[in-house]
Amino acid sequence: MSKEELTKGSARESRKGTRQVSKWLFYLALLPAIWGVCAWQGWAWWSWAAAPPKTATQSTSPGQDAAVSIQIPPGTSSQKIGQDLEAAGLIRSAGAWNMWARWLTMQNRDGGFKAGTYQLSPTQPLSAVAEKIWKGEVVQQSFTIPEGWSLQQMSTYFEAQGFFPAQDFMAAASQVPYAQYPWLPSGLPHLEGFLYPDTYQLDGDAVSPQAVIKQMLDRFERIALPVYQKNQNNTKLSLKEWVTLASIVEKEAVVASERNRISGVFNNRLKLNMTLGSDPTVEYALGIRQTKEKPLTFKQVETPSPYNTYINVGLPPTPIAAPGIASLEATLTPENTEYLYFMARYDGTHIFSRTQAEHDAAVAKIDQKVRSGQ
């Protein structure tokens, strides 16, 4: 091969190498642009997928963006949760949910999505929905039991609130859980008086008679029982007698300032072996409630019943209502008084008397006011 031919071949090889280098330089220059486009598209997709399915301004009807109730059974996988959320219109993409779930797991390997019933809004982003389920912020139901309510009143209330049938609550309240609460007095026919009156919160999935009763017994154990245990050596009353007497004080006392005095009257009558003569015990026995316009009749007061404290000396067999802490404490600290009687004025206060004659005069005075419409 001549020198001229060698020179031409080298030139061709040089041009070919230059073209290859230029080609690779072009691809290298193009690569960041491709990555940028992919990143932008990925971010655009994620921004769409993680955004709320609806916004308030998109709602065409008043309830369109309202919260949706969704139940997650125990053992449900995160993938299934995502599918259910997408089907319910609460997230836009189950795939995005799976990505977010993996990220949450990497951040907290001991955590996880929790079973329960949730109220979720389609106006929330995916991250907020996930956080709520991850933290277990389940729906809660609240209920309030006032002081002085009986089991029957509670059962009627729970049924009216849509929690469960009244008869289911009464049946559950007749099962005394001695194994869980060994401090409960033996021989109780039901839990009257030991379900502490208060405001409670329950998880939406835990609304059952048993769950309600457990919370109320727990509250009694935490608030009321220590009061008795602290003063047990200063009273002759057993636990059941304490709650029973406190339940009568609760029903009789309307004005807080009279609570210890009413307790003192009953304490005096018990010491003298007198009947307590408490109207609420008769009302409990007969399942009625007297009013100013329709007070108890002599026939009703004379109706035999273990709960009738006009007929029977001492305390009734069980409490007649749920006493609050104020009445429970007042029963342990009765006022030192000479009064043996009291008569309701129908304005929440009472006239207190030392003798039967004074009491009869007070009764006549109140009856006269009622008849005259005062």
C-alpha cells in the first residue's frame, strides 16, 4: 500500500472516530434533558395522584365533599386499603398509595395501618388520609350519663342514641363481672349504682353494652372506689351500703349546699332505726316519677316492695341510681345535725325539721302553696 493510500485511510478513520465522539457527546448532553423531562412528568403525576380527589370549589352538591365512613377490618393489607380508598373516591391512585405506604414503613418499621372505622374526606390529600389511618384516628362516639340516672334511664338513652337496644344493655348490666372487678359487692343482681355517671368516648367499633359497661366500671374503680377505701375505717357502711345510701342522697339533693345535710338526716334516721321515708325509693320500686302536679299517693307509698323505705327500716337491697362523686363523699361526711325530716319546696330546696310536728306543719305549708298555684 502506497503512502498516499495510508494517509487517506487514516483520515477516514479519524473522521469516523470524530463522528462517534460527537454522537456520544450528543447523547450525554441529551441525557440530562431526558432525565429532566422524566422527573417533571413523574412529579406531575405524583402531584396529581397525591392531591385530594375533590375540592370544595368542585362540589356541585352540598354533600359531595362530605366525610365518608370506611371500615378497615383487622389484618387488611396496605395494598387492599389503597384499593378500597380508591374505590370509595378518597384517593386518586392505589399505586400512589402503595408508594406512600412503603415510604411510611421505611420511616417507621414498627408502625402500620390500623384497623377500625374512619371518617375520611375526599378533600384531604393522600398523605393526610394515610397519616390518619397510620395513627389509628378512628371514629369515636361520645355519651354522657348524668348523676342520678338509673339503669333503665341509661338503657333508654343508649337506644335513643342508636347505640344498641335498651334490652341488650339491661341484659349486660345484669351480668356482674366479678372476675374483672373483684371489689364489686357479692350477690349483686345487677350493676345499678356502680356505673359511674360521666362523659365518655368510645371507638366507633367498640360501641357495645359490654364496652360501655367496662368504661363506666373502670371510671368508678378509678374515681369512686379510692374515696371509700380512704374512709373505710371511718364509716360503718359496707361498699354496697355506701353506694346505696349515696344513690338516695343523689336523688333527693338538688342544691349542692344541702347535700351533706340530707346525708346527715338519713344518718340520724338509720341510727335511730327509723325508716328513711324517701320518695325516690318508692318511685324506683314502682317505675314512676312524681311531679309537683302529681305527687305520690298514699296508696303508692303503702305499696309493698323491698325498695319502699316508708315501709322497710334500713336501706333498700341495692342502689336506686348512679351517684356522682359529690353525693358519694357527702354520704361519708354527713352533717352533724338534729334534723330528722325534710320536705321539698319544689324549687330544689327543702324545709328541714327536727320533730314530726314540725314536719307535718312544713308539709301542710307546701301543700297549701301548691293548691294555691304559688
